[in-house]
Amino acid sequence: MAAAHALDRHVVLVGFMGAGKTTVGADVARRLGREFVDVDDEVARAEGPIWELFQERGEAAFRELEARFARDACARREPAVIALGGGAVETRELLTGLDVLVVYVHVDVDTAWARVQGSDRPLARDETEFRARYERRQPLYAEIAEARARDADDVVLAAAGVHVERGALRRLGDLVPGDDPVALVSDPHVAGIHGADAQLALGRRLASTHELPLGEEAKTVAAIEGLWQELTIPRRGVVAALGGGCTTDAAGFAAATWLRGVPWVPVPSSLVGQVDAAIGGKTAIDLPSGKNLVGAFHWPARVVIDPALLETLPAEQRREGMAEVVKTGLLAGEPLWELPDDELVRRCAAFKSAVCLRDPREAGERAILNLGHTFAHALEAAAGYEGVTHGRAVALGLLAALRLSGKTTAIVEEVLEPKPVRVDRERAWAALQRDKKRGLVLLGDDGPVWDVRLPPEDVRRALDDLIAG
Ligand SMILES: NC(=O)c1ccc[n+]([C@@H]2O[C@H](COP(=O)([O-])OP(=O)(O)OC[C@H]3O[C@@H](n4cnc5c(N)ncnc54)[C@H](O)[C@@H]3O)[C@@H](O)[C@H]2O)c1
Ligand SMILES: [Zn+2]
């Protein structure tokens, strides 16, 4: 089964002239930390202006040239972002045999025409002809591409294999890559609400259904052993995990270990899951001595996000997710928490996807996703993981991180309304010091910085300010 992501492949952008492939491509490349190759530019640099090539040698000769440069670009070793010219898809064998992720950057014909009319593009002179060509090309783009995008966020999501679509659950059978049997894992609560839709959508691919215990109980050796004993899917089978972050963390770990690793597809149903837990390929279970101590990096073959699932999510679970949304917005430097659900989920998922694609194994900058979390973990540990939810602890942790960054805390106060917790100060401080090997994540003037060392008395004061009494 071919995975739907581009973790270690080129991302190739196709689309009509005026779709913005160059702008979007450059933006995506920057966000993924990859090189950007604009094939039209390469051709022009080597052979002269494209309109001249068209005039002097004709379209067929230009297409041959273009195909050669496109294949050269795809032969690069380091995964890059490559934009093809609008007409490249007319060379049918152009991308055959190449293991690249093709994304169709879509634009409507009116916008495209408005953007290119009067330019020096040889095929943008006559409007009627332009529109006819647009119609003719649509099916070619759709046929060659694995994903469709309107903007850079969509391309980043496609590169991570993340599919965000209202109603996606009902198309799960089509969205799980390949045609192999699927083991569906859920928790009893989510299975009761959305399990039947998932089973129906998987149809004849459904091999078995499994339930993990609710909440963190799913992330135990005992629960995973139970799941291992139930699984029967073969090496080419797929684990689909429908549920919150506990279900996807545990089922993802089971997938990473079953038969030494089978592909998996998280279908996150909680806000925490859709904006955070299901993205980036970290899977884990807990031990009595600490959370997430046993796990694996196992990038999902695809992530299927259906924001409609959030409609059944209890309010307190939504608040848990909003803490991670505010964290993401602060990191991105944009008020993502103000967006309506579908867009909020799409933008947050894209932000995390880009960070994780740049640093899939957390060698460095992925640490920024821990903004506020050093303090949060200390408070949770001091509370013995009871009475203080992760979301509440993160809201407080964000206050501390913002204060230490010299930034206003107004947004966090307003959106998350954090209340100081009653925990033992010494216990919290001891826990924070155990966690401090990594340094702190703060917000600098040019974005997040990580591994920051501050004087212990400042850190202690910031922690104390989060504790009541
Ligand atoms: N792997 C990662 O990168 C990563 C990142 C963040 C968090 N996590 C992990 O995620 C876990 C927390 O995830 P969570 O907050 O989603 O917890 P969860 O999985 O326990 O789900 C929370 C509750 O919401 C219910 N629920 C979920 N979706 C629902 C829906 N659509 N309708 C009604 N009820 C629904 C669940 O049944 C559960 O009771 C933690 O274990 C954390 O370590 C992992
Ligand atoms: Zn968190």
C-alpha cells in the first residue's frame, strides 16, 4: 500500500496558469524547510524566455524541454517542492514511474484569467481560448493528482498525508489508502456515537473491530496486550483508529509494533486529536513511572479529519482542545482560535504538520510544540495527574511562557480563563526541574525559540504565580 504523504518524497504542484503555483510553492517550501524548484523558471534560465521558445520552436518542442527539466528536478536526492508549468500535464508520461506526491493547486477560471490577462504568457492572450483550455485541462490535473489544494496550508496538509473534510468519515473506505483489510480501533464511547458510520464506510474492507478502554487506560501495557491478541490483519493490513488522542496514541503504537509495523490511519474525533495528537507520527503508551515512556515514531499513511465529529464532543473536552489551539495560534502568530471550527482545525493541523515534517523525529525545532508544557507537566505531576486536566495546566503554562517572554497574556486570559491550581509548590518545582533538560520554549520577536535557559529564580517565580494559596 502506498502511503498518501510526502515525508520522504518530492511534492509536485500542478495546476492551471494563474493558480499561484509559484507563490504557493515557495511558501510551502519555506514552511517545510525544503528547496523550491519552479520548472518554468529553470527552463527560462537555461533556454531563454518561454514566450520566445514558444514562438521560435513551437509548443511541442517546449513541452519536451519542460518534461526534461521536470524529470531533472524530480531526480534530486533531497525531497523538494517542485512546481510544474500549467501545460506539463499534457505530456502524459511526464511523471510515470516517479515516486512523488502530486498536488493539484486549484483555481477557478475567472480568478485565473484575472490574474494572467495582459501578461506575457503565450497561452493567455485570447480569453475564449483560455477558458476552453482550462476546461480541457481540469480532468488531466484531477487524474494525475493525489490531493487538491486551494492554498499553502492545503499543500502542507497533503504533504503530511492529512485530509481535512467535513463528512470525511463517511468516505473512510476511499480515504484509507490501498485496498487491504482494515482493523478498526475505537473507545466504547466514540464507537457508540460514530462507530456505525465508520464501519459502514469501510464496507467490505472492515476486517475486525476493537475497543480500547476509555481515556488514559487505553495507553497501558495491559490494554495494548489485549489489542495485540485480538488483531488478525496481515502485514499489508491497516489499523484505523477512531477516537481521541488516547485511542490514536495507543492504536498507533499497536500498529507500529504489530507484525513489526503495519500502516495506520488515525481518524481523530476530539479537538485535541484533530489539532494535535493525530498529527506528526508520535505514538505512545504510559508506564506507572510516567506518561508516553514507551512508543514509536510511526507516521500515519493518512490522517482523516472530519470536523463534523466535533459536534458530539462534550464542552469540557472542547476546552481541553482549545488550550492546544491557543498554543498553536501563539506559535503561528495568528488568532487561529477565532476561526470557525472547520477552518480552525484545518489551520492548526497545517501548522503542526509543517513543524513535524521539518523535524519528524524531534531532533530540534519540533520542541516549539511544547510551548507552555514544561509548566503544565509540572502542575499535572504535582497534582498526581488528578484534578488538574492537561488543558487547564496548558492554559496556565501558556501564561508563564508569555510572561517570561515579556508578552501580554490577555488572549490566554480571555479565551481560556485559566484559574490557578491548588498544588504543592515544592512538588511542582521538583517536577519542573526533572523536566528542565530541554530548556524552555518562549516567544521571541521573530517567532518561537526553544531550549532557552533562564535563571532558576525567574522560572520558579513564574511557576509560583500559577499556584493558588
Ligand atoms: N501523539 C501526540 O503527538 C500527542 C499530542 C497531544 C496529545 N496526545 C495524547 O492525547 C491524549 C489526550 O487526547 P484526548 O484529549 O483526545 O483524550 P481522549 O482520547 O481520552 O478523549 C477525550 C474524551 O472525549 C471523548 N470523545 C472523543 N471524541 C468524541 C466525540 N466526537 N464525541 C463525543 N465524545 C468524544 C472520548 O470518548 C473521551 O472520553 C493524551 O494521552 C495525550 O498524551 C498525543
Ligand atoms: Zn498538550
